[in-house]
Amino acid sequence: MTDFFKGLSQVKFEGPQSRSPLAYRHYNKDEMIAGKRMEDHIRPAIAYWHTFAQEGGDPFGGRTFDRPWFDKGLEGAKLKAEVAFEFFDLIDVPFFAFHDVDVAPEGATLDESNKNLRVIGDIIGQKMQQSGKKLLWGTANLFSNRRYMAGAATNPDPEVFAYAAGQVKAVLELTHELGGENYVLWGGREGYETLLNTKIGQEQDQMARFLTLVIEHAEKIGFTGQILIEPKPQEPSKHQYDYDVATVYGFLQKYGLEKKVKCNIEVGHAFLAGHSFEHELAVASSLGMLGSVDANRNDLQSGWDTDHFPNNAGEMALAFYYILKQGGLGKGGFNFDAKVRRQSLDAADLLHGHVLGLDTLARGLKGAVALIEDGEFDKLLDDRYAGWDNGLGQDILGGKLSLADIAAKVQADGINPQPRSGRQEYLENLVNRFV
Amino acid sequence: MTDFFKGLSQVKFEGPQSRSPLAYRHYNKDEMIAGKRMEDHIRPAIAYWHTFAQEGGDPFGGRTFDRPWFDKGLEGAKLKAEVAFEFFDLIDVPFFAFHDVDVAPEGATLDESNKNLRVIGDIIGQKMQQSGKKLLWGTANLFSNRRYMAGAATNPDPEVFAYAAGQVKAVLELTHELGGENYVLWGGREGYETLLNTKIGQEQDQMARFLTLVIEHAEKIGFTGQILIEPKPQEPSKHQYDYDVATVYGFLQKYGLEKKVKCNIEVGHAFLAGHSFEHELAVASSLGMLGSVDANRNDLQSGWDTDHFPNNAGEMALAFYYILKQGGLGKGGFNFDAKVRRQSLDAADLLHGHVLGLDTLARGLKGAVALIEDGEFDKLLDDRYAGWDNGLGQDILGGKLSLADIAAKVQADGINPQPRSGRQEYLENLVNRFV
Amino acid sequence: MTDFFKGLSQVKFEGPQSRSPLAYRHYNKDEMIAGKRMEDHIRPAIAYWHTFAQEGGDPFGGRTFDRPWFDKGLEGAKLKAEVAFEFFDLIDVPFFAFHDVDVAPEGATLDESNKNLRVIGDIIGQKMQQSGKKLLWGTANLFSNRRYMAGAATNPDPEVFAYAAGQVKAVLELTHELGGENYVLWGGREGYETLLNTKIGQEQDQMARFLTLVIEHAEKIGFTGQILIEPKPQEPSKHQYDYDVATVYGFLQKYGLEKKVKCNIEVGHAFLAGHSFEHELAVASSLGMLGSVDANRNDLQSGWDTDHFPNNAGEMALAFYYILKQGGLGKGGFNFDAKVRRQSLDAADLLHGHVLGLDTLARGLKGAVALIEDGEFDKLLDDRYAGWDNGLGQDILGGKLSLADIAAKVQADGINPQPRSGRQEYLENLVNRFV
Amino acid sequence: MTDFFKGLSQVKFEGPQSRSPLAYRHYNKDEMIAGKRMEDHIRPAIAYWHTFAQEGGDPFGGRTFDRPWFDKGLEGAKLKAEVAFEFFDLIDVPFFAFHDVDVAPEGATLDESNKNLRVIGDIIGQKMQQSGKKLLWGTANLFSNRRYMAGAATNPDPEVFAYAAGQVKAVLELTHELGGENYVLWGGREGYETLLNTKIGQEQDQMARFLTLVIEHAEKIGFTGQILIEPKPQEPSKHQYDYDVATVYGFLQKYGLEKKVKCNIEVGHAFLAGHSFEHELAVASSLGMLGSVDANRNDLQSGWDTDHFPNNAGEMALAFYYILKQGGLGKGGFNFDAKVRRQSLDAADLLHGHVLGLDTLARGLKGAVALIEDGEFDKLLDDRYAGWDNGLGQDILGGKLSLADIAAKVQADGINPQPRSGRQEYLENLVNRFV
């Protein structure tokens, strides 16, 4: 045992009335709800980067955190892995997720980087076996190194594409080896800083090629997890091609990949794209594209990616509504792509952040289940569209009538429809009743 | 002649040094530039709604304009048509565009509305013949009447869909009859006010059905103009399905319509969707979807659709760059979807607004032509991506190499790419040199 | 009794487990909490405009509501008053608020308008006596009529200022007569549409003069209620001078009025100004300027004023925290400046909206009381700043040390402070524990 | 001479038709305009931080720039100073501005930092004498070091306040010694990350005390330059107390400091606060608070501080309009708080960025002078408000009439004002005529 979390013990469920400073009040992993353990609904994961690699810097100030593994190369990476698995145990969460550069230091060449990754990958593999912890997903960091400043797959220089390909190959294979259930691509630099030096069509072709190569390689090595794209509208780039779910869907279709890839939807990214979180989930679900979730929240007044821990149970209830309606996230889960604030210097703060997040998710889940079990919400929705289930509605949707047919029918039948209340306030009350 | 524009005469090109309060300083319709008359590049159109039907109201105040044709039913509509064609002549612009309800009053039934439309349609047809003015596009207003409060094609009530179909049939046919070169669909209510009462997937199926019916009817009646969707992210709805170009593209592909429809891109709608105008044009052009433009600007500090007249020549130069690179707008044009402010009460203000817009477009066009003719801008762009034209780049794009092949190549060749300057500041200087 | 609310009966508190479609689940007006009846903490008010005068229009569509009092002049206004007091009873709320034009139709002249106002004012007075309902505040609508399109007090035309003065005099006097506890000024047109035609300094002088006249008149007639300014950053104007609390404070100080006026803070206006609601309350409270609240919420994705009913108990808990810490709102209260959506056509929707709002406020109030009574939150806050209570902190704040003294002390004492955790995640957990 | 700018020579004015890649096309420092040399109007300054200390990092990636002075401590700082003065000469700009940490490395203690600052300060002083370059302003970086993570003056720990005081004392004195014409305070951490751990009133008292100490010290040492606050709404903090000009003004008044301090207004900060740049200038000027400008632009689609070089001559023309109307900036100037993009790796990019900025400013200045000299714009503005210059307007503003007097007058004279056109489109045309 390291002494990083000295004095802190495993967080337990103690119920809403608990007076402990550090306890789960709502998240009770073994509680059965809607036929499953709560943990199996949520499938929560710890993000290696935010929790262990984040330094507390921001654009106007440097590192505030003082972690004993910083600036210590491979030895630091080993210590970091020790602490990480201690944390997984303390917070009592079954999954984690990582980028290559979170777990192992980059080398001067791809070869050297991959060697480092292999060393730490083996350690992580052993720890997983010992602890029973699982990998929700792996991913390659194709945005921090200066070589990627103008994109990885979409770089004007094909050698950068090649380097990125080499990097992804290694991480995808490690992910597979570790039993990872998903592989994620987030294209933070796949976009542009200025249109003035950018060929959008060319770059999209490159991006599609890259994605195709990854899918083919995954199939070749027998990886049966989900391939996920994580949409984000901008930041670090001025514009990113994976803007939101709808944009990603259009891109995938253009290149015939829409059956091979799903989305990993992040709360804060939805917000930055001008959408509610539930919107992105509803859209993705309706397109068969809802694969996994990056749980966090964005500060409502900040125009950049803040990655706060979720604290709004109502928002999460709507999220779980769409997830439950599609039968759950399958191989996906809720990865905490959330970080403690740069002023949250203490080891305990890492626990408080995740407790906040898990209790919020648990409340959301319970609310959604209650809403669905009550039944009135869904009934109202079905009633509203009932007209489309037969008669005129089915004739139209079924393609039986031409525009002229329909127009003739309006005239013949004197159709002059009167609006009906949308009942929004009643529905909002109904949702609040269960959250 | 009516006396609405009493004292005002046709606006003429007088050059940048003119001291007249009302003159074109840059827009010179017959000036040849890049092989075409300026007017033939821009193909400007007057929007009937903003120019003749707008009342000057806003959410906190009612009508400020005092037009003699308001509240006068069909007689008012006739007077309005008189004034409209006088305006087209005064401002010396070849095209106009309209919604059904702009030109003719709605009746109590679809039948009655269509009769009114027929009466005014005939008058407009005669005036077009006399004046040589042309119809850039027609469209049906499927959003103002309360029957459409929950959508037209996407309404939960199929009778509303039917009514809308009847309305579009009439306007599409009138557009065809008048020689309209495009037909536009803007789905201001095709979206939702709250997800709580909305089935997104169901509504998108309805919307696709509607669009398909329109396309089929257009083909049946021999309409060879462009069918255009006008993207807008929100307002009046909280969320609209035609959010932006990329979203529209995904929707069209899903239903196999991407070859049948293009986009009419509005400056202010791009801004409200979190994009620059040039972004939307570049995306649309790269997808073969750039059909026409709604020229205006959005106030940069207002979070709603302001429809100011364009005043930024630099922005328009970038727009024309993409338009010229794709060989122009074809049957499309620049429709002034712009309105004078509600404090701009005078008839002369209508002229000043359009002069501002046309002079801005003319400066933009000239800037773009100069930028292209200079050649350095395009050369820099081509040079930046030159690596993709052969060797490794072509092997990758051409599908010759698998992920493993590429990774092996990185190792074998010791590929370790160094970044090159993106030269953004130089490019911005270069653009400003010509604007 | 009118039949507007036919079939609906008074909304009662039934507790969280109630299955009734229409009941208070949290708002229990007579429940004692923190030493007062819940109603006396919240002092809720119904906004006459949104509830009875709103037509359901938006910038892209007209009226959707079908109220029997619309378009019926003074007779309609009488019917509206009947329905209003029926509603106050059904929803069981003690206060209401109004603009002159909400209750009585405008006439062709100020005189005529004031006569109408007098007629309806008398009726309202009688109904107040009969029902025991009270007036939270009155206000004059100085923004809807076209005469105010360029401002009321800040109009370039002094006659418009004069007209506005006459209007305010009448409403202020009626407010006083009806025992109104506050008088509100919201300057929706006191700003500009374009700086190009605006003299900011001149307009601010006019605005200060107007406010001074109102204050003097209030004193003269013995009105002892609060005079409140309601900040809003924009809409309908591009920019409004009462941008936010801090801006209003600077304006008041410049003209020596900061002791005479407080703020009426609206949730949605805070959001549109780039602030959280609790920020505006905290700022106002720290300046002694927190007078009253306009309860609503803004849609998080819409860039305009949406006036939804509040549904976020967590947000309201933070609001009540600041209110309770300053000893309550005094003569102020929570006015529901919230409207049912334009698709919410039914009379019942008006009740559902207000129930949503009141239950949300009740949950917020209870959460804030629990947070304060628990004590840890305030203790942490006090501890964090404890260094300022004595020693160096007091020497600095007390003005005992010059810059040079302090610098010398840093050197002499080797001061080299180490940061301490800000504990944000723990605090967020703590708040969520009580909400 | 260092070889950093090898191959680059001094940028010269060559006029708009120049084909050189690197030349001033509009900025001609000695050109007389409106009675002064262009350079004396603009008083341009180079920001030491962006131009020499920026590393090209962003929240998702590290350093991209490869400067020979990075990571080299005091020796690096000397080399940096060499290069800086070479740049001032190459770009031919008379002023510069700096933070302490830009020019000299921080030490482990305040003492050590100040010693480093002294060493480099002396070198800079010599170089200023040799070159004739001048210091527009100095400032202390009270935000990057982790000790300031929770604020400097507003820190909960008075020792941090003390440390900051010691730091400012040193920089203020050096600024004075070097003949600096202004001293700037930008409070990037004077705000909060979460209200939950913040006492706003307490922090504002601290901030006012700090400012007072600085003012007193400046007076004591005989510094006669301007003390400037630079407003910014947020970033790095969630909320900063110096939100915008109006907020700063209220703060200064509260503590009786409004005569002692002016504002340094940054284009991008205005935008992030929801204002146009010209708005902030107009407000500041009307309050006597317009002291200096930080010239840049914010990307219109990015929600964070992007510090692009200015490229919009129209925006700058409106800025110069307000500056010229108040008789210029006095001791202030235009500091380029702008940075080359992180992909702009080359030394030449630093020149291109500043050329873009200076040419844009020169065009703006010329446009504003032409607009003013033409006279019509100001005449229209004066005419619009002419009613306030006598008669009723003067009686109202002069305080001769009470509210009751005015109301009586409206009735007696039958005042019923009719709105007049605001002529916005004409005014926009007029401005464009000169830009």
C-alpha cells in the first residue's frame, strides 16, 4: 500500500440520513432496481487521466497538484498505477478507462512509447486480475503531443497520420488484451483552427480512412467491443468534425460506417454544442448510436469544457430514461470524465468528487425507474402520437398517398385540425414527482 | 404608381466617392467580374416577408410600421403587390422570394387560402411579365398559424401533416408556374419545445415522408428547380431538426434523399448554430449541398435571430470564395432574408437596408475574385496538403495499407514527423489585402 | 363564477406521495419552517401579464390561446379580473403583480388610458378586500406601445419621457392605493438597438432624472414600499442599461440613489447576463440591494428570455440560502414571472405551471433551511476566511499597513503561503445532502 | 544580434498595392492624420508575454513553440530581452508592456524573484535608452503561481494578499523607474471558482484595500501614470469581480476610488462579457474611465479567451470614433494582447500577426477620422437628441418639473408623441462608406 490515501477508507453506502462526511447516500451497488444490481445499470468507470494525470493547470496558471508520481518517468507511472488501483478499491467502482499517455510516459519515438506502454500494460493486467477491476475502454491520446497540433488522421502531413495509426494499433491491442469492452476515438484535433488553411473534404476523407483502418484491425484481432466516437463541437480546435451526434451520424453514413460505430456521449460536450444532454441521448438512441456515456457536467456560465462532476439528479434521470428505454447501455457504461477543481488539492477531494457523481447517478437512475414504472409518462407520450398508428397516419407514413392525394383529402373531408395542449408543465411536474 | 415611395427614385451605382445619401457605391450590376455580370454572380432577391409583411413587432412590443396594406385582406394584398414591384424596380434587383401568407391572406380553410393565393398569384405573374422580375424561390409558411404550433410534418396529429401537404402542393405549383428557380423548406416548427412530449424518431420519419412527397410531386409536375432545406438550430422551437448543414446531410442520407435536396444557408442561422457562415458554406460545398444563400447577419451579442442586413464585406468575401470555387450558385442566389429594424419606420429605410446589403455583397465578391486571381492563397493551401497527392499519402488514402502495415512502416522508416507552421496570421493578412 | 376553470378545484397540499394529477406535494403554506409559515417565507405572487394577458405568440407565430376576454376592451378587462381572482383562489397564493396594460386596455390618449385603469383599479380593489389577496407590486408598461420603441425615460424625444412620467404617476398611485408593497421599474427599452444612433451618457442622465422623479413622487404620496429596478441585459433591446445587479448599483451610485432603490432579480435575466441566479442574489445581498425575486427559469439552450416555470430545487435552495442569511425578503416576495408554453392551451395548464413553481420553491426553501441548520456549511466558510479576523488580516483591512510595510513584512517574516484545498466537491456533496 | 529573426528585416510601409509578403499596407507611422502622426494616435505596444513567453500550449496540449530561451532561467531571460528589443525594432513599434514573470524567472521566495526582476529590469532599462523604445505599462502576474489559485488580494489567506502586495510594490517601482506611462491590474483570480466557498462582500473589501494601497504607493513614489483596471468577466475564474466596465465603475465608486483609476479595455474581454468592443469604449468614455486598450479579437465561435490579432477594420473604426471624440487615449495606447496561434511556429509568424493588427488599426483610425470629418454622422446624432437641449427637455433634466407637473403637462398639452425612424440602416451605410 502507498500512503497517498492515508487515513481514508473504502466509501460505503450509508443511506440518505448518514452524517458521515464521506459515504454513499444513494449509490448502493448491490441494490436491485428494475431487475438488476445498481452497479450493473450504471457500470461506472474511473477516468485515469483526470484522476491520476491531471495537474491542476489552466490557461492562466500551472500545476497546483502535488502528486508523488509526477515527473518521474516510468517509475512514476508504476507508482501511479499502484495508487490508481487503491483508488478503484476505495471508491468501490468496477471499471476504469485510460489513454496510453495517462498510464505510461511517451518516449522519443513510437517504438519507445510502445515499450513503455507494454511495461505498464503488464502491470495493469496483473492488478486487474488481482482486484477484479475491469477496463471499460481504452483510447489513444492523439492531441497533446505537438506533432498532432494540426490533427492526427486529418493532418496535412500523411506521416502524422501514420504515426497516429501506429499509436492506435498499440492501444487497441492492449485494450483487447485487457478485456476492454469498448475502444473510444475522441478527435480533439480532428478539425481546424482556421478554415483559411483547411480543406474540409480532404480531411474528412482522411478521417474516414483512419476510422476504417481501426475497424478492420479490431475485427482482425478479434476485438468484439464497441468502437465509439466521442462527439465534441470544439476545444481545443475552433471546430471539430465530430461536432455532435447528428454530425457524426452523417459522417459515418457518408463512408458507410454507421453500423460499425456508436457514440460515447459526454454531458459537457452536449452542452457546448448547444444541446441538452438528454437531447444527445435521445438522438443517438433513435439512430441506434447510443453506446456509452462520459458523465460530468459543464459549468452553465463557462464557455469551455469544465468537466465538473455531475450534481444534477434531474438531468441524470432524463438520461437514464432514454437508456432504460433502449434496454441499457450494453457494453457501455458511465465513465467519470470529470475532474476535481484545481483548488481541490487533497487526496480526499478525489473521493468526494466521485461520491458526488455516483450519488447523483443513483438518484437519477431511481427517478427514471420510478417514472417508467409509474407508466403515466409513457402513456401520455403514446397517446399524443396515437393518430399515426392507423387510418390517415398510417396511410401517409406507409406511402399510400401522394401529395396530391393528401391535398384532395383535405379538401374533400374539410380537414381543419385544431391544436391540442402539449401539457409541458404537467409533464415537468410528473418528472419532478419522481426525482 | 402608388405613393408609398413618393420622392424616392431608382438607386444607381455612383461609385465609392459618391456623396449621395442613397446610391450604390460598390454594387454595379453590369460590371463584368470573373467573366460574368456582377448581378449574375450574386443573383440578389428581395424577401417579400421582411420587406412588405413585417410589422415591426418583437416579443415585448407590437407593430411599429404603418403600412397602408395592413389589415385590409385581399385588397391590401393587391396594394402590397403593387408596392413590391415598385420596390423591385427602385432597388433594381432581378429576383424576389415569398411565402404564401406573405402575398395573400389566409382563409378560414385551405380551400379559401388557396383561392386567395390564386388571385394574387395571377397578379404577380402579370407583374413579372411586365417587369422582367423573376422568382428566386417560393415557400409555404408552415409555422405561423396556430395549427402548426407543434409542427407541420412532425405534428403528432396526422391531420396537420395533411393540411401542410395541401398547402405545400399549392405553393409548389404556383412557384413552378411563375418560373421559380428553387423551392425552399424551412422547418421552424419541425422540432420540439420540450423533449418530454416528443418522439424524435417518429417525427423524423414523418418529416422524411413529407419531404419525399414534395420531391415526388415536384418531379411529377416537371419542376426542375432546386429543392432546398434551410437549416436553423432553434427559434421558434427549442430545437429544430434541420439544425445545421451537417445535421441535414445526415437526415437526408438516412432516408436516401441526399441527391435530391440542397441547402439554403443563412448567415444568421449559421451563427446561432455555433458556426461561422463560411463554415456552413464550406461544409455544404464539400458535400455538394450548397444551393443558395439567405443573406443577412446576426447581431453578435443577441442570442436570437436578428436578421440584420449584411455589413461585413470580409465575411462575404470568404463566402464568395467557396461559392466561386464551386463554380457559383447555379439556380440559387442571395436572398435578403433581412429586415429593417423596428425603429426604421420610413419607406426610405427599406432602400437603405438593401443598399447596405448589396454594397457589402459586391465588396465581398470583388475581394474573393481578387484573392483567387492572385493565386497565392490557393497555392498555399495546395502546398499544405501536397503530401497526400502521392507516396505514403496516396497509399493510405487508396486503401493499400492496413493499420498494421502503416504501424510497421513507422517503425521501419523511423517516422517521427515534425510540425510545420499553419501560417494563420499570414493567411489572414493575405485575405485582408484583397478585402 | 365564470366557467373558465370549470371542473378544476383549489389545489391542496397532499404530500410527496400523492397520486393526484393536481396537488401540492411540497408547498404547504401553513407549515412552520425556520420560525415562519412557508407562505410567509416565499410570499408568492401571480403575474397578471403571463397568466391572463399572454396570448401564446412568438416571433414566428401569432396567438395560440383562446381566452374569452381577448379583444373585448373594457368588458374583457372586467372578465379577466374575475378570472384572475378565481385563479388566485384556486392556486391559493396570497399576492399578485401587474402592469397597467395587463389589467386595463390602453386608450388613445394618456387620459383615456388612465380612466380605464381607474375603472379596473376600483374593481380590483374591491376584489382584494373580498378575497384578502394582496398586491406584491405594480408597474407601468413602458415598452409595448410603439411610442416607446426608442425608450421611455431614455427616449431622444422628451415628450416620450413626459408621457411615460404621466403613466408611471398613475400606476404608482394606484399601487399605493391598493396597498402594493413594492413598485417595480423594468427598462426593457431603456437601452439601445444600435450604438450608432445613441448617446449613452445623455440617456443615462435622463434615466436617472426619471428615477429621481419617481422616488420623489413616491415619498410625496406616502408610499413606503420598496422601489425596485429589475435588471436584464438585453431583449427587447440589444443592450439594456440595467444589465445586471452590479451595473445597476454603479448607475445608482453615480446619481446618489443607491439607498433609495433595490433590485428585483429574475432567474432568467441572471442567466442571460452570463450569471447564475445565486450570483446575482449574492451580489445584491452583499450590497444591500436584494429586494425581491422574479421566479422562473430560462431554457438552458435558448438565447432569449423563455420565462419557464422554475423546476430546479437545487438552484432555489442556493437562492433561499442568501435570502435567509439576510433575514428574508422583507416586503419583497417571489413573483412568478413565468408563463405556460404556447402549446399549453388549457386552463389547467396555468395551474400545473404554478404548482411546478411552488413545489420547486418549497423544496428549495426546505433544503436551504436544512443546510443552515446543519451548520457545517457556514462553519467551513467562516473557517476559510478566519485569517482575516485578526492579526495580519485585520492589520491589512484596518489600514494599519502601507504597501511598503506589507512588503517589508513578507521579507522579514519570510512569508511564503501554501495553498489549501478549496473543497468544492465536498461542498457540492454537502449541498446535495439537503436538497 | 541574435539569430532568432535571421533573414527577416524591418517591416516598412509600402502601401495597399504592395506585393511583398511582409509589409505595412496601411500603417504608416509618420503619416499625419487629424493633426497627429499615426503612431501618436495609436501608441502601439508589444505584449512581452504573448510574443516572447507564450509556449503554444492549450488545455489539451503542451508547448509547441521552440524558443531558445525557454527553460534557461536567468540566462534565458537575458536572451529573451535581446530578442524582444530586436523584435521591437523589426516591427517598428515604440512601446511594450510586461508582467514581472514574463521578463524574469520567479524565484523560490519573493526576495529571490525580486532580485531576478532587478537584474533584468536593469538590462531592459539600458536597452530602452539605446533604442528609444518606451514602456506603455507594467503589471504583476498574480495568477499563474499556485499560491494565487484562490485569488491574490481576494485570497482567503491574508498571507497571500501580503505576498501579492510585495510583488506589486516591486513591479510598480520598476515600472516607474522605466518611465512606464501606466500601471495595469488584471484580476484573473480575483473572483471565484464556486460561490459555495466564497464570501463576496469580504473579498471585495480586500480587493478595494489592495487597490487603495497600490494607489497610495504610486502617489508616494511620484508615479504619475494612469492606474488601470482591466475588466474581464471570467476565465480563469468562473466569475471575476472586474466583470466589465460598468461593474468596475460600481466597485470603484463604492470605495471612493472612481477618480483614481481608469480602465484598460480588451476587445476579447468585452466580447466574452456579452458586449461589443465599442460598447465598452462608449460606456467607459461616458464615465471618464477610458484609459487604454488591449487590442485583439476573440474568435466569434469560441467561448474562451482566444487573443487573436485584430483583423476587423470596421470594429476598430468604431473604437477610434469614441477615442477621437474624447480627444485620444492620453497616456494610454493600444497594447497587442494578441498571440500567434499555437500552430504558428515560425519567428516570421510573430511579425505577420502584428502587421495584421497594425494595418487593421490604421484602417480603423482612418475610417473614424473620415467619418468625423464628414460630419454627417455626428450631426444626425445631435439632431436626434435636439429636443433635450431646450424647452421641455431642459425643464425635465434641469429638475424644474416634478412627476406630477409633467403628468399635468401631458394632459394639458395633449402630448401624444409619435415615433421617428431610428435610421439604423442609413447609419450603417454611412459608417461603411468610410471604412
